[in-house]
Amino acid sequence: MIFERTNKKIQRGKNEMINRSKSTIRRRILISFVLLLVIPVIILSGLNIAGILILSRDNAQDSGEALRLEELNNLQRIANDTSLFITETFQKVSDEATTLADYTSDLFNGRINATPRPYYYWDASKYPSIPGLYYDPFYGIDVSFEVSCYYLPPTTMNSSYDDLSPGAVEILETSSNIDTAFNMLHEANPNYIWFSAGFETGGIYKNYPYNDIGFFYDEGYDPRERPWYTDAVGEGKVVFTSPYLDPTSGLMISVAREVRYDSGGLIGVISMDLTIDTIRTAIMNIDVLEEGYAFLIDNQGKTISHPDIPEPIPSDYEAEDIEEMVFEVGDNSDRAAFRTAVQLMKDGEYGQATFLKNDGEEKWFIVFAPIAITGYSMGIIVPEKDLIAPANAVKDQIQTLSIWETVIFAAVLAVIIALIVVFASIISRRIVRPIKDLTKMVEYITEGDLSREMKSEAAAQTKEIGILHSAFQNLVTTLRFGNTDYYRGDLNRAFDNYTRALELFKTTNNQRGVAICYNNLGNIYRAWGDFKKAQESYQEAIAIGEEMDDWEGLASRYNNLGLFYMETGQMADAKKALETALEYDEQIDNQIGMAIRLGNLGLYYSKVGDRKKAKEYYTKAIELCEKTDNKSGLAQSHLKMGSFLKEAGDYKGAQKHLEKSLKLAKEIGDIRLLANCFEQLATVYEMQNMTAKSHQAEAKAAEIRQSLITKKVVLFVIDYSGSMSGSRIKAAVKGAERILETQVNPQDDVAIVIFNESSHVLQPLTNVRNNYDRIRSNLRKLKYPQYRTAFYDALGDALKQLHNVKGNEQKWVIALSDGLDNTSERFTIGTTEKSGLFKQQTGRKSIEEYIRETMLNANLIIVGIGEELAAVEDQLEKLCSDTPRGKYLSIESGRAVDKAIEEAFHHVKDLLAEVEIEGFTVDQY
């Protein structure tokens, strides 16, 4: 008994010691844990708060400066791009002036043997029957575009206008055929207002169109003394004059070139006067922040375009120096910096500079770029406050955010410290566990075995980690990865998502996830028409499901396989697969799945012509959905029954079911189902002569479809070379308009690139919303194609524009050409050897290489016309087929080409049509 009592005392002492030990350990752990966590957290938090404040200040300054530089560089890019556009415009004018001068030279040097045409003196009273003479409201006088008129200076004129010397007669007869060239150029470009020719012999002057130029006589006019004549003589190239004001046509310039005999003797000078309103408008339409603006000057520093030039320009207007336009009267700022910048502009330089305005109180920036061919220069000026406004806003925002971050950080820190104390107390209590069990559990965790269980509270936490790990392995299988992209119609993105998910599931050995991926990849392959891969994917998914006894998954996969067999005409296999799917659903009492399978079996019987069976299964599907209150399935079942009855000619019954489906679709918010119902009802109403309802349903369907369509970027690349004249260019424009009308939506962007001798962006990428009429108008301007073919440069320019588009939009290039490329300088097709002679000479980049380097995911459709393109047809076909939905469409020249072009564009319209995902259910996991 004594021994027993002693033992009890000893045991009590041990228990007390253990309890004291536990209490001491817990306190020590608690204090140590709190100190070890809280003190470093406080120190690190203080350092972080200081770092945040310093970093936010530095970031605000750096961001402000970066934004200012970015804005300035952006203005330089605008100036450069606008300069390039104006240069290209004037280059075309220069080319046409050269062509006109060469034609005149050929006439006078006998290389063209042309029969002389009638020529007419400027005074209509002496020539009462001037061909085509009429009053033109634009010119404000009587003119004739059929002929020109001639004039002789008083110093060389004989007794009367028809008393001509033999030399004068020769000049007038030889030059009479220039009227044809004048007329062609005016028709091609209405901006050409006047055409002139001054001849060294006798100072004979010709003017087109014919008009009364009697005021010249009063002034003793001699063309040989005019600036456009004297400036061109001896230059051997096209010269551009400073702008002048025409009373009827606004601001104009003269473009002239000398003409000489082969012996070197001077024949005279050919001149074209054209309005530059288009150029001035392009300058004025540049939006430069709040107070900035763009301007254009000539090589003398005279202002051609500026916001302060009145519109319309008054008849007594004289161009001012740009300095007087920029600085207000009485502004005493130092103008030296601005004058230096203007001198650089007159010297044809690119650059940026700063200057002061408003008595030196405001700093302004100027960027400029030359139009080298004319000697003009384009500039943009903007006040510094506009440039730094975004930077200041960012700086203020960063500072405000930093203050809030600091406050929030401090509050979170206080909460964290409190939580640390609380959780440290809890954890310290749990730590005091039997050392052996704890050691074993640590060993298990170290070995990666998280499946062990402990009966104590400490083990519960470890068990939760194991559950979390297990749950993570199967979490992804519950997601509808890629389905958003699938139902949106973006099959390419959905395919990428499913493929990446497949690799993830294979890596983690998640067989259920692998099966889901194969099933959904099968759906995409089926939508793409790749039936072999679709079948392989479905069978892979089924094999995994059977191995795992995944009956719910097998029901869905056999269902999809059955739809595949139905689509490919394997009706017996389709029935078997759908019935198998239904059996799996019945085994697990999957009411939703059963309704889907019954509906699809109804579709099967409808396709094989057994209407009685089809109706029976559709009815079963409806009854099952009503029984289980499955609104989504009920809506789909009524839609299927309505479609079936519509095809059977029972429009009353179809209307009843379709209207029920429509009502349910509204309740559950299924937008695509709504669109389907409206489309079906439109036909049913129409067949019952309910015209108003039919139109209303059709409009609603179109409206919904419009909201579901993925944004597209469409670039038209149109051949504008001489071989496209007449019906060909009309058909091309008509086809492009048809695509614009039927396949391009308000949210889409459209650009137009045309090419002949060179590539030219007629319409830069423009959002269709609010710009539809302007885009169509630019297409309709394509009436007079000419010159040769720079097809590859145009394709390259179009792809460059697409490369600059950042986002997930569908990208399309629709190109048309009727001849081999013969003038491209920057792009080609096929492989270019880096060390080859061709590469060294041309420096051209292969379009295939450009697409590969930029990883551009664009769809390329090329319409090729005629036998010329047969030489490169294989390369063009491969170029198109290497793009996701590309296509090369060949048109033989022996056919009615204009009709063939329209048919080709109709095919293009079909290729552009959105992928729809109707009547298709993806796995519901």
C-alpha cells in the first residue's frame, strides 16, 4: 500500500512536472515565436514603408520624364508619317509630270508620229465653234475639256492671231496632241486644275482646259518670263513652285519640267497647276494634344498650312513667314531658337527643338520632317504644359497611391501582428505533442507522404494539406477551360488552351483531365472538318473513361462521337454511340444528360427519315426536362422540336415550341439560344405570312449575333495597275464593297492598300463605326488604274499594319492581283538566300520570313487573275495555306473576268463568316 501510494505521488509529481513543463514550453515557444516574427516584421515593414515612399517618388519622376519623351517621340512619328504621306503624294505628281514631259519630247523629236489635231486661239469670238465649250461653276468661266487654247505674246504676234509664222504653225501642230495627255491626267486626278505649255519659239503658250485668257494679253504676258518657266529651265528635273492663290481653286502650286530636243536645244516647259487642299486638310486634321497644332511651310519659310489661315482664303491673302504666324503681335520672346529650327526645316532636316513664347514665359516644343521632293517641311508645335500634363497626372496618382499604400500597409501590419500573437498562442499549444508522433509525422512529410493520419489536432492540419494537394490534382477538371473561347467562336484560342491543358494533365498524370481535353479537342477538330483527328480524339477520351469507369464522362464522350458519326454519314454507328451514351446516363440517373441524349436521338431519327420516332424522342426529352425542372434542357428540347416541326411543314406547331424555347431562353439568359430561336421563328412567321413578326425576329437575331462576333481587322490589298482598268477594277471594288457590307461589323477595323508602280495606303486602319461611308467612298475612288505592279510590297505593307495591331482580334488580308510583280523593292515571296546575288542586289525580305519572324497569326486570301500568275501560283497557294484559314483563288483569263472576280469575292465572304457553335454541348464537369 505504501509502495502504491508512493507510486501515485510520484505519478502525480510527474504529471505536475509535465504540466509545468508544458506550460513553460508553451510560454517559451509563444514568446520566442512572437519575438522572432514580430520584430523582423516591424523592422522589414519600416524599411518597406521607407522604400515605398522613396521608390514612389523616384518612379513618379521617372514615369513623368518617360511619358514626356514618349509623347514627344510620338509627335515626331506623326510628323514623319505625315511627311512620308505628302512626299508619296507629290512623288506621284512628279512622276506624272515627267511622263507628260517625256511624251511631249517624243512628239517633238519624232519618236511619235501623230496626226495634228485642230488648235484654237483663246478668243472664242474669233472661233465661234469651240468643241465642248460650256460654263463650269467650279472654274466660274466657260471652259472646254476637249481642247486647249493657244496664245502669243504681243512682242511675237503678227498682224492677227491667224497670221502665224511657219515655226509657230509647226509648234502648234506638233503640240496639238498634248491635249490628249492633258485630258487623261485631269480625268485621273481632278486636283490638276490647269495644264500649261510654254515654248521657246515665239513664246507660244498653251493652256488646258480651253478658256478666255484675254487678261494675259493686256498684261503683255510672255510664258518665258514666268517663274514656272524660268525655274524649270536648266534643272533637268521636275520643279515645284511656291504656292499661289487661285481665285476659284484656292491655294495651288505649279509643277513644271523642261522639254528638250535630242540635240539639247530647249523646246519649252510643261507645267501642271494643282490644288493642295487635300494636303492642307491632312495637316489640319492632325490632333495635337490640347493647344498644339501642325503646319506646313515652303523652302522660303512661307506658311502653306496653319490653323490661323482663314477659310476660305480671301482673294487678297498673301502667305506670311511661319514666325509671324506662331508668335503673337507684341510677343517679346527671344525668337533665335525658333528661327534656327525654321532654318533647319528649310534645309530639309529632321529634328526637334524648344523655344519660348509669350514674352519668354512659356516653353514650347517643335518637331519637324521634310518633304524633300518639294523643298517643303512639315512641323508640329506644342506647349510643354501639354506634354507634361499626363506626366503630372501620373506623378500625382503615384504619390496619392503611395500614401494610401503606406496607410494600408501600416493597418495590415497591425492586424498581422495581432494575428501572429493569436496564432502563435494556438500553434504553441498544438506544438506540445508527443515527440515521437511529431517526429514520425515530420519524417513522413519530408518523404512527401501526405496521406498519413493522426488522431491528434496537430495531425488534422497535415491531413488538410494532403486533402488540399489531392484536391488540386482534380481541381482543373471541374473548370470549363477553353470553353469561353469555344463558345465565342475563337476556335484557335480554344485549341491552344485545350492543348496546353492536355500537356499539364499528362505531366501530373491526371487521367480524367487528359480525357476531358481529348473530348473537347475532338469537338474542335470536328468543327474544323478534320474528321480523322476528331475520331481519334473521341476514341482516346472514351478509352480513358472506360479504364477509369467514369460513366458520366463516357456518356458525354459517346454523345459527341455519335454526333461525329451523324455528321460524317455513319448513321448506324451514330445510333449505337448515342444509345450507349443514354445507357450510361440511365445507369447513374443523370437526368440532364438523358435529356440531351434523347434530343440527339430525335435528331438522328429525323435525319434517317423516321419522323415518327424523331417526334417520339423529342417529346420524351421535353417530358423529362419538365419533370426535373431542367429549364436549360427544356429550352433546347423545345428548340429541337420546333426545328423538326418546321422542317416537316407544321408551322403552327413549330411556332408553339419555338416561342416556348424563346421564353425559357430569356429566363435563363442564354444569348445564343435566343439568337437561334429568333432565326427559326423568322422563317416560321414568314411561312405563315406574318411578315412584320418575321422581320422583327430576323432583326433581333441579327442584333444578337452582332454582339457575339469577335472583332476583326481586315486589310484590302487591291491591284491598281494599268491591266486592271475597266470592268476589272469595277468588279474588284464591287466585291470589296460586298464584304464591307456583309462581313465587316461596326467594331471591326479596315484598311485599304493599293498598288501599281509602288504600294500606297489609301485608307489606314480605321474603325468602321462612324467611318463606314468614308471607307466605302475611298473604295469607289478606284476608277483609273495605271502603271506597273508592286504586289509584294503591298502585301508586306499590309502585314506590317497587322503586326502593329496588339490584341486577339481575327486578322485578315484580302488581296487581288492580275499580274506578276515587277516593281517591288522591299518584299518578295519564296526563300531569299542571305548571301545570294539576288538578295544582295535587292535587299528584299521574303513575306514568308516576315510572317515567321513576327509570329503573325493572320489569315491571307489572294485572288489571282490570268495566266501570268501561273509562274508563282504554287508559291502563292503555299503562302496562303500556311495561314490558319488562308486560301488562294485562281481566275482564268478566258472567263468573263469581271463576273469571276465577283464570284471570287463571294467565296471570300464565306471564308470570313464567323464560326458558330450551335447544337453542341461541351463536357459538363
